[in-house]
Amino acid sequence: MSEKHAVTLVLDEDGSIPLIQTELPVIALNWKEESKLVTYLDLRKPDVTIVDSYLADSSIYEILNNSANQLICIDDNKRMNYPQGASILNPGLGGIFLDYDQTRNPVFTGSEFVLLRKPFRGDLKISDLESEIKSIFISMGGADLLNLTPSIIGILSDVFPNATKEVVVGPAFQNFEEIKTKVDQNSNLHKNLDATSMKDLMLNVDLAITAGGQTTYELAKCGVPMIVIQTADNQNENVRFWKEGCRVMNTAKQIFDLPKFIEEYKDIKKRHEIRKFYAKFEFSKGILRII
């Protein structure tokens, strides 16, 4: 998008913490305060505004809608009634299960509008499936709020003692010290991976155990058979979608079913079926369709 348009990223911050690193101009602004937002909009006069917030209330969206030629509201759980005529972008697979009022708002959702990070968008060189599962990718999102990673490592050490465990540690993990006590000589810990490094890691594993968010799309694009665990309420519809083709767990309590699911995935036929399921969807062009 930035190649065709002048784009500014506005973060709801007061400037007290470091801003994210990006090629785009970044502004810190408490934009949920109406007076500050109005002042900013009067100065910048945006043509298109894209909003991604779990916290902004309806009055903020109305101000944004009145200030731009087009307002695009990113939404993943039908959080509110957005302003009349504003577009809703649900860039996840689960959006097809939500009963949006499309007479009020144009809605863009489903596999055609999944947003992949840039390294995942092109053609990827995906290796043939191995007859034996030798490496397993583990990612419980950015925070692992349910503290599942230590349990998963322990279970895999019992079920697949010789398999390499590639454990992704998110930026907000509070359980890193506990995780370090669970790893063995066949475990590798990965912190602060950029998108390219994440892609390269995914392309070199045989199986994934993942939380039910953005990582599922990237794993599917890389052709990695996965077991999906719902770790947050806003993943509910996404996990519901993956249930058609993959094994899923809707609650953390099901973690003890993991050995049973892994046993199924030992059968290469099962993993081939999952890859065929992935092949139904075209994830690479979501950003182009939105632009």
C-alpha cells in the first residue's frame, strides 16, 4: 500500500514508550480522545482511514467516518455496529461465520482477504512430506497467556523423544524461565524472529502445534500440517474454520488429547489430506484485493 499511497501509522500512545520500527512514518497520538483526534484530522485530512482497535467507541468511529472519503474498520468478532457505509475488513477465515449486516456496511472477509506478512505472499518452495515426523514447530502466540508451552514441550518429549522441537517464544511471554526448565537437547528456542526467519523455520518442520491466530495462515501457506489450539475468545471463529481440515482444541483442557492427535498425524496420508485442504485457499493476494 505504501508503494502507491502516502501512509502514516498512528499509534494510540502518549509517547512514553518506544515506537515500533517500520519504514512508515509513525505518530504517537491518544486518538481515542475526541479533541486530539479532531485536531489531527483537521490538519492531515486523510482520504482513507483504516482503524484496528478493540477499545475505540462508536463516537470515535463516527468522527473518523465523517473526516475521510472512506473508513475501513478492521474487525474480527463483530465488536460493534460501525458507521453506516463504512467498510468492514475481517482479515480472517472465521469472518464468514459472523452475521454482518451487509446492507449497512460492505464486508470483506474469508480466505480472499487474509493478510499475510510480505515474506509469505510469494511462491514458496515447499518440500515433500516426510514419512516420519522429525521436527515440530510450537507457537502459542505473542504472550502464551494460558502457559501452554511448557506442557506442550513436556508432552512432546514423551511422545516424540527424538523429534526436534522448534519453540517460538513470543515478545510478551512471561513464562520464559519455566520454558527453559522444560527443554531438552532436542529443543531449540527462537526469540524475536522477523517474518522472513519465521517463514524459513516453518518451511523446515514436519508438524506444527499453534495458537489459533495469524500464525495459522502462515503455516497453511507453508504447507505445514497443524494442530490448532484456541487460546483466546477472539480466535473462536477462526478455529471453527480450521476444524474442517485440521485437529483443533477449543479449550486448554484438551491439551491432554495432544498425544492422541499426534498419533493421527504420524500417518502421512492424514498430513497429505491436510495439505489438500490448504490448497483450496489462495492466501497470497489478500493485501492486493484490499488495496
